[in-house]
Amino acid sequence: MANAHEPALAAGHGGGVHGTDAHNPHLQHHFYSMEQQFEAATLGMWVFLVTEIMFFGGMFTAYLVYRTMYPESWMAGSHELNVPLGASNTAVLICSSFTMVMAVRCAQLGQKAKQIGFMLATMVFGVVFLGIKGYEYAEKFHHHLVPGPHFNPALPHSEQIFFTLYFMLTGVHAAHMIVGLGIMTVVLVMTIRDKFSPSWYTPVEIAGLYWHFVDIVWIFLFPLLYLIGYHVRV
């Protein structure tokens, strides 16, 4: 990241608005330089992501408490999940993180066509993830493993808690993925309209941070939900 702003630093833009920064249309009046504006935007996104970590942290804490209370039921519930589909989704999101990194890099270099291609690939991976998750949800509806009036009455109460937390965690995560696709759509349109350049690509960087956060959350969800006692069933 620092390399993208080295020209500004070399021109002496760290102490005030002058030189090329002063004429940059993307520089807001309350910042001294493009680098300061970039760092402020990045810090703001990190602060937001910390609040998101706290949000997911509450559900992860509930997961930990109930898993400690009902380890056998947690294992039984995990056995009802489709590990190959969960693993496929993990691979899909890892690939999407790679294409997102490449999109940011292309934005830094001013390679518009490649940036558009990598952003589209990232969005396709996101849609594939949601499609696989939708198929998994359909399976759970078919087997009456979804919280609500049609919950399998023969299912032990402790296993019902597992599936309730499963849908809470994966459902909120899927909602974040949908929001991410919305953000990516806006940034893609801005890219097509030539809104970015090597001197200003902050929205691409910020969108990338959000996308990586959503991917990382899934990296935790997959083993915590799908791989409980996996060595027993292999």
C-alpha cells in the first residue's frame, strides 16, 4: 500500500495541501494530502470491522457456551452438515480473496480492464458461494432441520440449539456477503466510469478490506460447524 503513495511523499505532500495533491479533485478540504485521506479512510474501515468482530463475537460466544454444555449433540448436529459443500464454499471464498487482491493491485497500476475482470470474477465467486449455501439450506428445509414451526419434533432440544446457531451464524454471514456484492457493484460501476486512477483508488481498497473480512469469518465458521468430530466419521 505504501508504494502507491510514495510519489506523493516524495513531492513533499505530508505537511500540507500543495503540489499535485492540492489540485487532485478527490482530495477533501479537511485533509492535508491524499496519503492522509487514504490513511483516514482505511482506519475508519478497520474501526468498522472491529465492531463487526464484536457483533460476530457474541454469536461465537453463544456457540462456545452451548458446545461446552452439549458436546455430543454438537457432534451429531455437525454430522448432518454437508462437508464437501462446505469445503467447496471455502475454496470459492479463498479464490475470491485472491481475485480481490488482484483487483486492488490493478487499480494501483491503473489497469482498468484487468481490474474490471478481477472484480467481476470476485463477484461471480460470491454468487457461487451464495448458490451453494442456498442449496444447503434447501437440504435442511427438506429434512426439517430449520428453526421454526416445522422443526423436526424428534430432534433433541440440544441439537435444535445447534441448528439455530448454525442458521444464525451462516445466515448473518450470507447477509454480509450480499452487502459485499452490493458494494462491489457500486465500485465496479465507478471503475467503468473511470473514477479511479493510481493516485486515488480508496473505494477499491476499502471494498477489498470488507470482502476479506467476510471471507475470514467463513474460514472460522467452516471448521467450527462442519468439522466437529470429522475424524470419527471418516
